[in-house]
Amino acid sequence: MATAVKQHPYQQWVDLANRRLGGQVLSCNDDFFAEMENLVKASEPVFITDKYTDRGKWMDGWESRRKRLKTLPNGELEDGFDWAVIKLGAQGRLRGFNVCTRFFAGNAPQQVKIEGCLSRQAPDDSTSWQTLVERQDVQPDSDNYVDCDNDGVYSHLRVTMFPDGGIARLRAYGQAEMDSDWRLPGEPIDLAYVKNGARPLECSDMFFSDMGNLIMPGRGVNMGDGWETKRRRGGRDSDWMIIKLACRGNVAKVLVDTAHFKGNFPDGFALFGIDSAQSEPDEQADWQPIITRQPLTADAEHFYREEVLTAQQCFTHIKVVMYPDGGISRLRVFGYPDQELQA
């Protein structure tokens, strides 16, 4: 069995448009053949040969009807296009996109353009959009990876395809930006939460499931919705993952959830931290113990407060270690941003 985790150019960034984070497709001008909501589905697109609807071939994506272009008085053809507006699951800074046209072989668009805006309300006709990806060609039945050089913070996207066709998924990779207006005064935050801006950097192994699951919203829905490594045979006595925290802050209490891991939960775990604002640390960095090795049990939430050794210190990164291997569903690391500790 090969690893289920697919590598791509933005592996260290988070898909902010993903339905799992709360991404939504708010509107489009045409989804005659396949629903706009498919654009942000967490699952990979599939193709079912003999599946049809009363409108035509069933496709796992967003597909508009064929445009019949009109000839303008000057003899030029009218430029057809279709658009969809997406609300990101968390506002953030975008690093790249995947305009995935998988299985759209004879019905993919020729070109796409992506724009963004920052808004607390749903965009309307008065919204000012910023261009994130200029109009460019895309390949059919492919993953089309496109860099984003704009460093602004965005909450919504508008993807436009020319002249028509289908897109299976739109992935918008970046780092979430914490919405400080949502916090109450003095409220602790989960520094390891993806929607606050945390992101996984690297791990020793993610054979069965992606390391990014560890910091996702909610509890895991099944055993595949966590971070699970292969069974260790000699060599290292543990598996590890490094997480860049949402911001520099202290660690006051921790939750480790082994939901759904019953015959493959780790025997124990430990938590380490480092204050490294200038560079991304690796496994061999000078990690400081935050919580020494603690036992874990199957399919349960484990809470740690008294066990925290460094509640007054600040960290930029943490390393979670599980002994010897297995799966953890979620990790929550609660604390305060460093500016609030100094106030």
C-alpha cells in the first residue's frame, strides 16, 4: 500500500477554500450541468462512467452550459465567461492555487482568472475585486498549479472561466490570518488551530493520513481524519510533527484527542517548543520540553494543564512526539499571544 497523501507544490500551506474549514461557494452565474458547491469539496474528484442526470453526464465539479458566442457589429466575437464566488473558510494570505480540471477532458475551460476581496459581508455588485491571478490558460484533465504573488489578506475569491466548461476543484493554499475582532478581551486562543493561522511544517511519517488533519476544526469524523503513521519496525522510537503556531505565545493547557484510534493509538506523547522567529526549525533544533511523556488511551480526549512546565515562556513552534507510532486525531494548544503576556 502506498501513502494516501498526495504531494504538491504548496504542501506546507493550507487549502483555505476547503469545505472542512467552512469554505462555501456563495453564487455563480451558471451551473447547469454540475453544481457550484462541488468546487470546495474536501474529497478528490471522481468519475463514474455510466452516471447521468436529466441534464446530461454527471460530473464531480462545477460545469456550466456551452456558450454560443455572438458576433459584435465590428465583426469581433463576444467574449463569453462564467464565474463563481467563494467564501474562504478562514481569511488569510494566499500562496498558490490548484485549478483542478480532473476528468474534464473535452469540457474544460480554456482560461481562468482569479480575484479576491476582504469583506465581512457577501460580495455584491459594488465589491472591489483585486486580481490575484491574471487570465491564463489551463490544461484539461489536470492539476493546474498557479502561484499567487499578492500578499494581501482575503476572505472571498471570484474565479472566472473563459468561455465556459468545468472545474472539478479550486484549492486556495495559504495561511489563515486570525480575526482578532472575534475574540473577547483576555480570551485564550488555540495557537495550534488552522483557522487562527497555525500550519504543519513537516513530520517523520504520514503514511496513512495527512499531518494537516491534526489541527483541523472539530473532532475527527473517523480514523482517516487524523494523523496516523505506519507501524514502526526498529530504528526511531517515536514519530514527530512540527507545527508553526498562529503567533508567538505561551502554552497554558493542551488537549490531545485520539478519537477513533482504538487499536492503533500511541502509547504516549510529549510536547516540545522553541522560540525561533528568524527561521523554521527542524527535528534537530534545540527543542525545550513543554510536557514530558504522558500516557494516552484509546478513542478519548486527554487534558493537560498541571503537566505544562513552561506556562510563562513563549514559543513560535511546537513539536508533538508520539511513542512509538500510531494515530492522533486532534491537538489543541491554548495560550496567549506574547503581546498580551507583556501588557
